[in-house]
Amino acid sequence: MKRLRLLVFLVLLPPFASAVEPVASNTAPVSVQTLTFTPKAAGKKGGFTYRLENRSKKAVAQIVMDMAFRDADGVLEKTVPFTRAQTLAPGAKEEEKSDDFFMSETTRNVTIAVKEVTFADGTKWSAREAAIAAAAPGALAFPGHDAPASVEVVRFRPKNPEKKGGVAWRLVNHSNKAIEVFVLEIAYFNAAGEKEKTVPHTGNVQGDSAIAPSSNYEGSLDEFFMSDKTRSAKIALKSLTFAGGEKWTAPKPE
């Protein structure tokens, strides 16, 4: 197996060619599957292996991916972008091995998402463009839901001297459009349920990180805004900006 050199930055790519690989859905032309995972531990080297498969009819020259590290609860710890520049023939499969450089001792799983593919002929596939193309045409819609998206706290850890506290959350896109900017409002409460403070949080996920229809986005915030008495948090969605320019603002309480 060939060893992958991980890059902590995105390689700048040339402008899109005039002809683009046809996209029928937001499925990437290259699939990635994690095969094995060994946790990082003292005195023991960790790492993981994964398989790349070119499902298109073109040779692939470069793949831009996001590698997401998660703990035992499935909560996102960090996301690391990296680029693989190597030819992958149509239908070809290759297995790669990565070490534990970006893993922590609490990491228990790694998932990899393909964000952009450059083919040998110079054309490209983009996750953002595919999400827009796969979206239902017409005006912004979110049937069956009160809002185009929802957000929830997936884990809360109090602030204490021994263990870092914080809030982990997940935003789910219920609409027919790709989300690029979201504004949240995070409220912190003490043990009696009394609100201590409210903090706004803006997320900018433009480009190939846009939140596609029916997909989700995860984030976390450390204990900076928490006090020693904070025991819970609630998150409200305040506004959204979509890839097509549409905007949504939460109705004001009556």
C-alpha cells in the first residue's frame, strides 16, 4: 500500500474548465471507506487505513478531502483538510494508510468526505456545485418542518480544572437549498435553570463545505463563555443564508 502524505492546507487548484463532469446527484465520483482503525495510546502507534474507489469513467488526477476525527460518543473532535494528488484510473481501487498525527488519545473513529475531484482532462467535480444541482428547483422550501434547518446540543461538559468543558452541536438542513452561512444563539444555564448569558455564534461554510440538502454540520465550542456554575446550554437558530442567495430569519417571539 502507498503511504499518504497529509497536508494541513488545501492545495490551490486551477480555475474550472469549461466542461464539467456531469452530476446527477450529490454523490461524489470517488468514494472513500475507512477499513481499519487503531487508537492512539501511550507507547503504541495508532492510525487507520481507507480505500479510495474511482466510480467515474474518467481518470482522476487529484482529490480534495476532509478527514473528520470523532470520539467514542461519535462527537466531532476536529476536521483536517488534505489533498491527494495521484492518478486513479476509472474503476480503480486503492488502499492508503495514515498515521496518528492528527488523532488524540480519545479519537475512536475517522470519516472522510470528498469535497472536490480534478480529472486528468482538467474538468472538475465539486461537492458544492453538486449539492446545488441536486437541490429541488424553485423557491426555498422545507416541507414537514417549521424551519429550513434545526440545531441541537449533542453533548455538554461543565467547566472544571481537571477536564476541558464545552458544547458540541449538530445542525441539520431540512431544506431544498445548500446552506453557506448560519447564525446561532447559545444560551447558558446554571443548575437551577437560570439563564447566565446568551452568546451569538456565526458559522461560514461557503464553498465546498456548504451544508447540502438533507445533510448535517457539526461544531463545538470550548468553555470560554461558560462559568464554573454553568450546567447546561440551549441553541437557537437565528438566520440562514443559502448558496443561491436566499435568506431565512427566525420569526420573532410573540
